Amino acid sequence: MPLKDFLLICVIVVVCGLAVTTVGMGALRLTRRRPLSVMLAAVSAVTVAAMAAGTVGVAQAMFLSAHDLTVMMVVCGVSAVLAVGVAALLSRPVVADVRDLQRAAQGVGSAPRDEDPAYHPPRPSLIAELADLSRELERTSTRLSEARARERAVEKSRRELIAWISHDLRTPLAGLRAMAESLEDGVAADPARYHHRIRVEVDRMSGMVDDLFELSRIQAGALQLSLSRVSLYDLVGDAMAGTEALARSRAVRLEGRAVEPVPVRVDSREMSRALTNLLVNAIRHTPSDGTVAVGVRSLPEGVVLTVTDACGGIPEDDLPRVFDTGWRGSHARTPGPDGGAGLGLAIVRGIVEAHQGSVGVVNVAGGCRFEVRLPA
């Protein structure tokens, strides 16, 4: 075939194909927001029509007889119909997979609030992109289920905290009101004792408010740390000195012989508060003549600080909840009149995690041991 004729055929095919494609693109715009099966059928029809147009255009340019041209057009028409039918048949599994994913997307997060398992959508078997989308839906469903579980736990903890705080405030407020009325009416037998008791109750409620404020800062992510290089030996010594009076009043011994002078980079004020909360918690739950031991040791991956009490141990089922907001556990571990609102250990966890550390508790012989791990 001469080069000139070959180029002419190519030009005719391109022109006819572009003309049909232009018309087809306009038709495809009309099928927007239509079902996927309609879109696939339209794409198949436009593709076959472009090929048929090029074939017919070349046949006419070659001056074929009317009979041959008719045969050519019949062949193209039958082929076009057959191609569209085959395309529609082959697209049915794809459409089915898309519909399954549509139902899966509608099912994500639609489970009842009390029954919120992770949703597992079907995996398409033909299209790799649809299979990836199915896996992403499953991961999204898992994350949503975990987030809802955390939300329920936080909501439960919030309700418990409000109930406990309300109870803890009602009792001292009633006592303060009664003592104030007695002083006002002049019937108090010992006004000085009443004044002392009022100050004690006010100090106790002020401590509860301070704990609530600190916890709110931690949970809101507003805790700003001022890091500096200090020795844990000094921090532990200061915390033990600050709780010595409480330990003496309860006949509890404080021991810190296993404290190594390990340097750490922490916020001294916040970490001192965390250590004090641990010591106060241990002293309050240790019986008279018991011992609270503090230890610090260095490991390759960081520093471990331990506070061991003689509380008798914590039920295994309660160990994961020890650091929850407002948790107090059994009646034996419920604080007395000088106790807090169950926020001390939650504050400890918040401060330690703000330092990129972790805190945990394990039962040991006669009590339990709290472990604070700080990075090297």
C-alpha cells in the first residue's frame, strides 16, 4: 500500500473517531449521576461507535460497491450490538461489588449504641481498587467502634465523677452550714474548735477544686511543661518530706533507701505533684505500722520509679481501672474524711503521659506496687 493511501486511511479513521467521541462525551455528560451500569453501557457504546465510524468512513473512501458497503455496515452494527451486550454482561459483577460496598458504607456506624461491633464489609473479587476501598471501610469501622467504646468509657467515668464529687461536697457543706449557724446563734460550746474544723473542711474542698482544675487542664491538652534536667533523688526526697506529716499521723513508715540519683528531664513542679499523689495514695491505704517504700532504678530504655504500699492488694478485675477518673474501688479503698475525690491517680497518669512515660500497678506480697516509667 502506498504511503499516501496509508496516511489517508489513518486521517479518515482519526477524524471519524474524534467526531463520534465528541458526540459520545456529550452523551456521557448526560449520564452523570446515573447508575454505574448505565455509565458502563454508554462508555462501551461510544467506544464501539467510534470504531464503526472509522471503518465505515474508510470503506466509503475506498469506493466500495453498495453491496460491499452494506455488508460492512451490517458487520459493524452486529459487532457493536454484540460488544455492548458483552460489556453489559461483564459489568454485572462490578456493579454487584459496588452495590455491596454501598450497603457496607451505609452499615458503618449504624449498629445500636449498646451493640457496636466493628463492621466487616464484603471483599470485591474483581477490582483491586474496590478491594482496597473495602479494606479502608473495615479499618474506618474498627476505628469508629474503638472511638465509641472510649466515648462510652469516658461518659461512664464522667457520670461516676459527678456523683462522687456531689457526695463529697454535700457532706462538708452541710457540716459547714451547721457550724456556721451554731456560731451565728452563739450556741457553740467551743468556738475555737468550730473555727478549726471550718478551716479544715475549706482546705479539703479547696484541694478537690485544685485537683479538678489540674485534671481539666490535662484532659484538655493545656498542660504546659517546663522541662529541665533534675535528679529523681531530689524529687523523691522533696515528695517524701512533704508527706512525712501525713505518714506520721497514720503511723506509717516511709522508706527511700532504694533510690538512685538518676538524672531525668522533666517538669519539676508537675512531676513532684505526681510523686506526692502516689505517696499520699499509698499512705492512705496502708494500715498503721505499715511501710511505704520508694525506689528508683535506671534501665537501658529509661528510668523506673516505684511506690510500694501495704494495702493488701487490689482485685485483679479492678487493676485496669485504678487510673480512671474518679475510681475508688472497693469500700476498703474508699478515702476517709481527709481523702480526695478519686482524682489523684488520674492526675498522675496524665502528668506521666505528658512526659512521654507510662504508669502501671501490680499486686505484690501484702500490697501493690505503682511503677512510673520515664524515657531515658
